[in-house]
Amino acid sequence: MIVGILKEIKVLENRVCMTPAGVEVMAQHGHQMLVETNAGRGSGFSDEEYVAAGATIVATPAEIYAKADMVMHVKEPQPQEYGMIRKGQIVFTYLHLAADEQQTRALIDAGSVNIAYETIQKADGSLPLLTPMSEVAGRMATQEGASYLQMTKGGRGILLGGVPGVEPGNVVVIGGGVVGINAALMACGLGARVYLLDTNLDRLRYLREVMPSNCFPIMSSKPKLRELLREADLVVGAVLIPGAKAPKLVTRDMLKVMKPGSVMVDVAIDQGGCFETSKATTHADPVFTVDGVIHYCVANMPGAVAKTSTLALTNATLPYALQIADKGWKKACQENPEIAVGVNILDGKVTYKAVAEAFDLPYTPLSEMI
């Protein structure tokens, strides 16, 4: 198979979807690897390293789209790429379609095979290709939130860990999944008082066992959330419904009870955000303020730590990319249900129910098409 590795073009996105080591493995399996020039520069990988790994360097994305059977990205295709995607071409990347109607309709029109990293799912419900970036984003959420609490950046002037004789800051993490647990661990490590909310009692029991003593797992409810928001210095939105829009758990009205200069970090922004007042921002312009509360809603947070993120992502995606390239997408889906559930749009039909429901589109089960 001819596989194309594209350069990221989203604002200040420095990741690349595959390292030279990953390209070398793909090439050893007999696949022709095309890498767009400077695709790896932001992550510290040169064109020469890709050539040494067996790749051919290609000057433009148009050439990759024209030649490749499968194209790979980190972030979703951007509008200037829609017209390049060919019928039957495999697009393998993060798509986050339920929060992006324009992209959804463009991929329907393209007739391509669209496999989303974020909806590949194991039998136990885990999301193996979302997990590494969720780990990065969760840790970054606390790091960025702590930074914006500084008065020089408009915050309340709170040091999350406090100092001897001064109480630590209060952190509220909404969602006890991968993002939430990593955000909470970072906040606990800084010495903050951390409230970790979830609605699954078994998950809360698990969190109580594994989290540090300054973390308090609590059953989430609207009244409890409103109560905690009154004292919160930092709020991290870490709620995920796989492939679907995130629920709006913090409403505009709730901001009225929060302290001026407190910070909210919405890690769910890729799926539409879990704060009513959220809107996607970029690393170039990461924050905005609503009712005195600072909002950090960068949609590609791991892109700021590209070297770590690229290595972690390739570790997770490479086995699946190999299966798709070695067997073809159809056989890979038939033999591996984890890949099958990753198919969101196929030949102009929406095959992921949550995406169809998000935009009131017809839903066609993948099983009816393969």
C-alpha cells in the first residue's frame, strides 16, 4: 500500500503522525511511504531521518493525496484539504466529527474511508489511540491552568500548592477518565486540594484507592458541582462520550458563583466542549474571559509538547496502521472489531451512530456495507 504522512497545518500544530522509526517498520512490511517535506520538523525529525527510514519525501500535500491509498494526519483534515481527498481513499487520523458538521459533510461528499483514531475501541471500552493524547492533555490542563492563575496572566494570583502557613488552591476536575485522572495527579503533585468528579460509583471507588490523599473523588451532580465551583481556583473539563458531542456540564449561569480570575480548562473542546461558554482557541491565542473567568480551550493541546506527543502517538497508532495497510481496510475491519468501530464515514454514508445523531443524518451500520 502507498501510505502518505502529511504535514500538520492546524495553527501551531507541531506533531507529526508517525516517527521515522514507525515509517521504517511500515517500509519493512513492504509499504511505500510518502512523507511531506518538513512534516517532522516540529517534533524534531528531519527529512533526512525519514529518507534513511525508507521514505520518499514529497513536496506538496496535493501530491500525497493524489498518490496515496491511505493518508495519515494527527489532526482532522482542514478545509483546504477537502477537495484533495479521493473516493475510496483511506483517511486515518483524529476526526472529532460530532463537533464539526462542515468536515462531516465534506467527507461524505468525498466518498472516502474515514477511520477516526478517537473511536477505535477495545472490548473493555478503552480508547487506545485517544489514551496517549488524553494523558498528555490531562497533565497539560493542570500545567496551563496553574500558569494562568498568575496575576501577570490575568489570574487570581494563586499558587496551587500554597506554601507553609498558606492554604493550597482548590482544583475541580470533572470526569474521572484518562484526562481527569492525569489532570488530578498533576494537581495533587503540586499540592493542591483536588476534587475529582464522576457519575460511576465503581470508578469512584477505584479512584479512592489509587489517588493521593489530597484528592477527593466525589459523585457528580449539578448541585454538588455548583457548590464546588464557588471555591474553585481551577476547573478542568475532562468529560468524554466516545465519538459524540460533550455534554454542557458547566452552564453560563454557574460562572456567576465563581471567583473572578479563576481558570477553566476545557479539554473536551475537540468534541464541542463541556462548558457552555467554551469556544475553540489556538496556541497562538489560547484564552478568553467570560464573566471574569479565564477560559483555556485550545483544541490541540498536545501539539505544544510535540516531541513527547508524537512518540506517544506513534506507539499507539502504528499497530493499527500496519493492520490496515497489510490487510486493506475491509479485511482489517472484518478481523479486528476495534478498527471496525473506528470507521465513521464510508463511501458517503455515516457509519458511526453518534455522528449521525449529532447532525440528524441517516445512519448506516458498517456491518451492512462490508
